[in-house]
Amino acid sequence: MTYQPPLREHLFLLRDVLAVDRYAELPAFAEAPLDVIEQILGEAGRYCSEVLAPLNGVGDRQGCAWRSDGAVTTPAGFKEAYRALVEGGWPALGAAPAWGGQGLPSVVGLAFSEMSSSANMAFSMYPGLTHGAYSAILHGGSEAQKALYLPALVSGRWGGTMNLTEPQCGTDLGLLRTKAVPAADGSYRISGQKIWISGGEHDLTENIVHLVLARIEGAPAGTRGISLFIVPKFLPDADGAPGARNAVACAGLEEKMGIHGNATCVMAYDEATGWLVGEENRGLALMFVMMNEARLGVGLQGLAQGEAAYQAAAAFARDRLQGRSLTGPKNAEGPADPILVHPDVRRMLLDARAVLEAGRAFLFWTALHGDLADHPDEAVRQKAKDYMGLMTPVLKAYLTDRGFAICSDAMQICGGAGFTEHLPVSQYLRDSRIALIYEGANGVQALDLVGRKLAADGGRAVMSFFAEIDAFVDAQAANETLTPFTEALAAAKARLQEGTLWLMQNGLANPDNAGAASTDYLHLFALTALSYMWALIAKAANARIAAGETDPFFANKLVAGRYFIERILPDADARLAKLTSGSATLMAYPAEAF
Amino acid sequence: MTYQPPLREHLFLLRDVLAVDRYAELPAFAEAPLDVIEQILGEAGRYCSEVLAPLNGVGDRQGCAWRSDGAVTTPAGFKEAYRALVEGGWPALGAAPAWGGQGLPSVVGLAFSEMSSSANMAFSMYPGLTHGAYSAILHGGSEAQKALYLPALVSGRWGGTMNLTEPQCGTDLGLLRTKAVPAADGSYRISGQKIWISGGEHDLTENIVHLVLARIEGAPAGTRGISLFIVPKFLPDADGAPGARNAVACAGLEEKMGIHGNATCVMAYDEATGWLVGEENRGLALMFVMMNEARLGVGLQGLAQGEAAYQAAAAFARDRLQGRSLTGPKNAEGPADPILVHPDVRRMLLDARAVLEAGRAFLFWTALHGDLADHPDEAVRQKAKDYMGLMTPVLKAYLTDRGFAICSDAMQICGGAGFTEHLPVSQYLRDSRIALIYEGANGVQALDLVGRKLAADGGRAVMSFFAEIDAFVDAQAANETLTPFTEALAAAKARLQEGTLWLMQNGLANPDNAGAASTDYLHLFALTALSYMWALIAKAANARIAAGETDPFFANKLVAGRYFIERILPDADARLAKLTSGSATLMAYPAEAF
């Protein structure tokens, strides 16, 4: 069974749940009324399912090949698919019109990214990283740098990368050693080794623009001495075309458990020419612009792999005849019933739907706040910025944790066949696993949430989230069809508030309490956010039903939402109990006894 | 870092927690006082860590090779390691002395199996399946069959396999088509295709004894017409030596996500000569003798992979310097602190320890009941048999679920390096995943528990488990050092009892309620059993401490036990809430909407 783009889910979210037509006054939405978005996503879905999805298994089996001269070849078909990507204008969807972009809302770009990641995660990382490089230069680059690099990145003619990690430093960038020596012409000579660089070298684009963190000679140690540089593979000539080869080379590829179609490179910089982006020693802040965007993208990958794996498992469960229903044959003429009759199989599938549907809503809802950063009302702009900061680590960690778990359940449904490479689920499971690690491991996200995002601006972001939920619950008090959802939401919010209070009281006194609570708190937060999303979805579905809609699509939303309340939300209590148990036991275990 | 056999854990369990010296009157234990067991396990640990562990990565990278003549080659070094296995007498540990076995207690065999599975799961499956074939023939074979096959299986000179699955039937064996036609000499001609046969063909032994489920011509359809046959690769000659080649061949190997060093074969039977084991049409019952033993072994694999992955992650966390402790530098002279200072890293490691230590206790405690099947007291024998039936599905599903989760957390601790094939954790994760599927998928275990094991003999097994816990809690009422553990245990048991009552009341009325509750019930059961194990472990550790023991090994048990109560046991509430939510929502979702 091939991947089916979830267009109907996307349109239901945009039209009914998020009601994006409210924002027609914003430039991005003015260009794209819902019928245009529908057309674009339909086309995008065809590209993803017809061009990218058939190459997913090829990429997994072939992987990328490295030659001793440093050249890297992508799997068969990737070049043609990339050409089609550029010709289709897909990399330009959400980019700024000033640089050749189509200026569409982020949520449209996100819907495309979801589909391309479901269809072929390894492939979709090439344009994904390019978009990150685009964002960093857009935010931090000089006008000349923007003019030189952005059009090529937006069109996809050039690729982009992020170069952070070195053998001795991943999470702790303060330890980085790559050095930058100023040259007479204002450029720098960059030297050092970077590892785990996705798309660091490949054969898809005529140039690759590396964004590299390095320490300028004499800069302070630690994170305060890190600067960001543009280091192109080929130095742009006077016309901006790729000219002389720069002294940067791929020294080898990593052997990995998954995403074999993406080249994970060791990069060697040997006095390569680079140009400073933004100010000296302020590179980390700029890289975080790129990182935050990338983190949302990684959360999306978790969702996307979960969706693809869910589809494969649901198809298998409908087709595979084995055993009989516990309540008597449902396919009496056949040799056995489809395994979908078994409650425990349905449990795994509905677990997936309940998380995927509300997780997608949460992601789109957050991305919409990204679009509201241009809103004329300052209060809206501020809240939008607050939410982007607060929700990003939650989305990154929760959706990748759950996405991987959904892939594992999908394999479980497919049984022995799922463990073989006949079915695609093994690849989904293997590919999805990296998303819990890169762009900041999920534990780092949890620490970012409790240590930074909660406390920022006196807790303004989380307070406005609580206030928004309270206002919603109050406003729907008379809406009886929604009562199960608003009650569950109010209870979830009360628990999250209790957890937040505990953190405020205990985390400052002993930071280890915050660290010990962080992962459980993040999951409690996500469960609350998903409760809110289910309430929004149920409200939208109820509105359609009340208007006489008889398509079961809408009634099914209410069933999946009830499933969430009955069978996923109970974890919130357990999360609260765990996080309030503190750090004493954790820290009492002697280091040498592990 | 190489795998370290957990000998100290094994001996603490056998000596302090299970106090096996109580059973010196049983033949198996009479032969093996604790000092002898200690010596044997020390030797076993050396074999596993020095011979098997170094071949684990080799097996993963090379896999097995199939030639078009049907021959299968195992990875480099496996033949030599297998020869050492046979020479060391390791396959004979727990086997009956009448057939060349050493007659040692099951728990000793289990400790060896854990170590060999941690060191090299793919390799350890070859002798593991052989032991299953031994058990089936021991229980169901004629005296002539026993004399012909058992000594060769016990010594490991011949290998054994289980042949159940066919393309159209895995869980639902009633659909099987492999047929058996009686021959004039009392043997049968077996024809059909079997798939996913572990160790179906290889180069390790001079013969392979296939135990094959097939339907005798004219037998009833469904599970009541299935018989069990011995089909040797080489027909034994008059001296019992491998003679003429039988008409069974390996038609190919499966490409799998893990356990590459184990040959997973498609087996073609083309009028192969076979001999009936036991009675006609009673094959399934015999196969279940083998299956139940295999299920305990699979639970053990989950534990073993979790242990190996834990060890690798703990070593990484001690060595990797990155960032600083939230409460100030702990390695001020170094460039950064080891990541073990972070509470969230400790959380993942203690999660592993809390499950592994009590999970191992639960497994050993259950296996000890296997040894008590020979006890002179009939009440002890009956309870032992009841417990083996009741606990087997719980151990199989819970330990494999958690073992895989521990492998995933171990990868998380190792970060990017964990996702590459530089470290062993990717292999542990990939290898461990099959254990949730084979020998009855975990959902099938859960259904076996709620649908069969709970109800058997009027619920006698679960009632005696409850009574045993109550008696323990009562007996320890005055033992104040144990209070946190007995209180947690009593509360867990009360929840399990509530869940059991709910199942009795709702599962009969509507079997879908039982199916819908099954997985959550199984986990609730396991959490209760582990609470009991932690109470036993804490009691044993406290006794040592009270006797003046100052080795922190014992005090650390109490810390890990508290961790279990604070951070794992809260899931029991969530499991109860989920299971009592019933099946209505699950079944309301239309099949075509998935």
C-alpha cells in the first residue's frame, strides 16, 4: 500500500478547526484563500505520493555513497526527484516574495513538509536543511549576503546545511574548537572538523551553502565566543554563479540505523573561506533562529513517520485474515476475520489517530502563530512570539517520542512481516528514531521548556496559555455537546497548573528538581495541549454535524477524541505524580554504581 | 565497553532474595549448592563475554548467507563459538541427566541464557530453539524417539527448530495447510512451506531436527486437526548417525531489521520423511509445551537486550563530558561534567535498573516454580504449575515491551553516536524489537492472560497470587524498614484486584471488553508483580544491612526500589483507568475509517 496524503485532515484543520479565513487581512493569507490552498496541497500530495514515496525504500536500501575524492552520490532517482522539486517550486512555498518565494502561510509549507517527510524522510531533509540556512541568512545576514544567497536557496538551486556538532561537542556547544582567522579582505579562514552534518555533501544541487559555527581567534571561551559563518562549497563569482572550489570537503559518511538516503557527513574545513553572518561572538543566537525552526520541523518528522506507519498498519489490519472476532465471525464466508476486529489492534490504531490528529492540530495551530508574527495588533504579535517559544520544545519532543512509539505499534500490528524488510514499517521505525535525538535531544527540549521557556518574561507565555484555555472552557460552558471535552480539558489544565506551581516552588530551590521533573512535565504539557486541540476539533466537528452534515468523517472525530480522553489522558495523572516526586532518589544513586 | 556478566545480581537473587538453599532436598539443587552455582555462572559469564560478545557486531554486519543449493553460512566465528559452546557443555545445563544433561535447576540455565542473549542474541537463538525441540520430544515423544534424538540435542551436536508459521497463518494456526501423508512404514510424508523458521538451516551442527506442525490427510479442519512431526534434515541411520538427506530445504532467508546473525528461513518440505510425535491431531498441545518454554525465553531476551543496552548507556554517561551539572560543576578541572550528573539522564538509567532488577527477580522467581514442579508436596507442585501458566504471558510481554523501551532510552543517552553503528545500542534496539512479536505477539499474550490464564480452574492461580501477597504484607506489618515497600505493594495489589474484578464482571458479558482491557491489564499485573519483587529485594537487602553489611550494593537496592515506587508504579493508576474504560469507543470507530 502506498502513502496517501492526508489532504482531508489538512483542509479540515485549516478550514474548520483553525478557520484561517479569519486572517484574510494578513498578506500571506490574502494570497491564498482556502480554495487556492486546497489546489496547492492537492498538487503537493501528488508530487509526494507519486515521486517521493516510491523512492523511499530505494533510498533505504542503497544509501548514499562516498568516494575518496569527497564526492557523495545520492540513491538512484533522488536527482530526478530533486529536479522535479525545484521545477515544482516547492522549496519556495513559504519563503519571502522579495527573494523569489511564494509568501504563502507557514501552515501551507508545513502541510507540504509533512507529506514530503511521510513519503521520504531522508529526501525531504535536503530541502529542509536548506530552508534553515535560508532563515538564518534572512534573519542575520547583510543585504549583500541576502542578495547573493537567498534567491538560490529559495529556488532550491543551492542547498544549505547547519554545522554545529564536533566530536567533543554536541549539546554543549561551548566546547567547540573550529576556528576562524580574519583575512585581509574581510573574509575568514575556517578550520576544523564538523560531524553529523546532514546533506553536507551530495549531488543534488550546483552549490551547497554551509552555515558554520566557529570561534574567531582570540574570542572568549565557552558559548560567548561563537560566531556564525557562511562557507559555500563553491565560492560565488562576480555574477553570483558557483566559482572556485572552497577548502571544505566531506571526509566520510556515517553508518546509521536509518535515514540512509540522507548523507550524514563528516566535514573537514581546512582554511576554507567564510563570511561572518551578523556580529562577532553572536553566532549562537543566530543559530538558534535556525534551530527553533528546525525543531518544529523535527517534531513534524515524528508526526510524519507516525502517519506513514499508521497508514501501512491500518491497511495491513484491514487485509490480514487471521483468527475470529471475540464476539463471533465478522467475515463468516472467509477463512478468518481481518485482524481489525480485535480490540487490541484497534487500540493501537486509535492510539495513533488520537495522537496524530491532535498532534497535527497542535503543530498547525502553533505554526499559525508564526504567521501571526506579522499581525497588525501588537498584543497578537507578542502572544504569537511567546507561544512559538513555549510550544516548540513541547512539539519537538512529544511528537518525536510518540511518532516513534506509533511506528513501533505499527510494526506490532504487522507482526513478523513488519520485522522483515518486505513492509515499509521497519524503515519508518528506523528513520523516525533519529528525530528524538537531533536538533537537541528530547531531554534537552524538556530542560529548555522548564529552565528557560516557562520562566521567560515572568512566565507570561504559560500564563496566557492557561488564560486562553480558561476563556475557552468558560465560553463553551453552555455547549453541552462539548461537555466531555471541556471537562477533560479543564481537569488537564488544572493538573498542568499544579505541576507548574510545583516547579516554581521546587525548581528554584534546587535546580535538580527541575531537571528531574522536566520530561514528565513536558509530556504533561503536551497532554494538556492535545486536550485543548481535541476540544477545538470536537467543536468544529459538532458545528458541522449541527449544520446537518452526515459524512461520518465528522462523527468519527468525536470517537477518536473520546478515545484520547479515555485511554491517553489518564497518563497525565501519572506524569504529575512522577514529576512531583522530586530529585532526591535520582541523585541518591551513586555515580559509580550505575 | 564490553558486556559485563551481572553475576553479582544473579547471586544476590539466588542467595538472598530467593534463598534457593531452602530447596536442597530437591534433586536439581542437591547437585548444585550455591558455591557450585557461583563457579558455574562465573565460567558461563567468561564464555559469554569473551567468546560470544565480540561476535555480536560481526553477526549484525555480516548476517547469514544463503546459497541456491539451500546451504546457509553463519557469520565468521559462529562455528568456532558454537564448538566452544558444545565443548563447554552449556546446552546441557538444565537438561535431564537421563539424556546426558547436567540436571541443574532451571534458574541456573536461565542465568546462562540471559548472559548469552545479552552477549549475542542472534547466536543464542540456535541453542535456544534446540532446547525447545528437546522439551517437546521429552514431553511427547516415544521412548525410541527420546533415545534417538535427545542425547544429540542435549549435547548440542544436533540443532532443533520449531515450524509453525506459514504465509497464511501465524497467530491463527487453525489455517495451516502443510500436509502429512501416512507411509507404509509408519512414517509420514510431509509437504508444505513454513516461513520465519529461526535456525531452519545453518552450518553449526551435523544435523537439524525440525519439529513441524502439519495436518494428516483427512484430519479435521482448524486447530483440532493438527499433528506434530519430527523431520530431521538427515535421516538417522541404524547407529543414530546422520544418514540420507531428507526432502526438506531452506528456500531462502528473510531480510530483517535485526538478529542478522540468526538464519530466519523459508523452509520447503517436499514429501519429507517425518515421524509423528505423540497422538494424531494433538500436535498443538505439544507445541504449546515448547511454546510456553520459548515464551519465558523470549521474555528473557527482552531483559537481556535491555541489560546489555543499559550497560552501554551507563558507560557512555560516565565517560561523555558535556555541559555542567545544574547545581554547579562536578568535574571542575575537566572541560565539562559527565552527562551522568543530569537528573534526566539518571532518570532513564534508573528506569532501566528498576525494571531490569525486579524483572530479573520476577523471571527467576517464576523459573524457580518450574523447578518446584518436582516438589514432594502436592500443594507446592500445583501452585508451581499454576504460577508458570499465569506468569508466562506477563513475563513475555512485559519484559519485551520494557526491554525494547530500555534499548531506546539507551540510544537516547548516547545521542547521535547511538544512532550510528559505532556503538552497539542500535543493534540492541533492532535485535530486541522482534521479541515483542515472535512466540505469540504481545497482544496475544495479553489475550492469553485475560482469556485463559485468569479464568483457568476458577481463577485459582491469580487467587493464590493475591493470597501470597496478602500473607507477605501481613507478615511484614511490624517490619518498619520495609513499610514503603509493603504499602506500595498493598496498594498495587488492590488496584490489580479491582482490575481483575472489572474483567470478571465485564469481560464475560462482552468479550470485547476483555480484549480491550487486555494489554493494560497485563501491564497492571506486571507492575504489581514487580512491586512484590521490590519488596522481596528490599527485605533481603535490609537483612544484610541489619547484619552489619556496609557494601553500598545493598543500600543501592533500596534506592532503586524507591525509584520504582516513585516513578514507575504511578503508571498502575493510569493502566487501571484505561482498562476500565471498556470497549465501546474502540468498537464504535468504523472499520473503513481507519
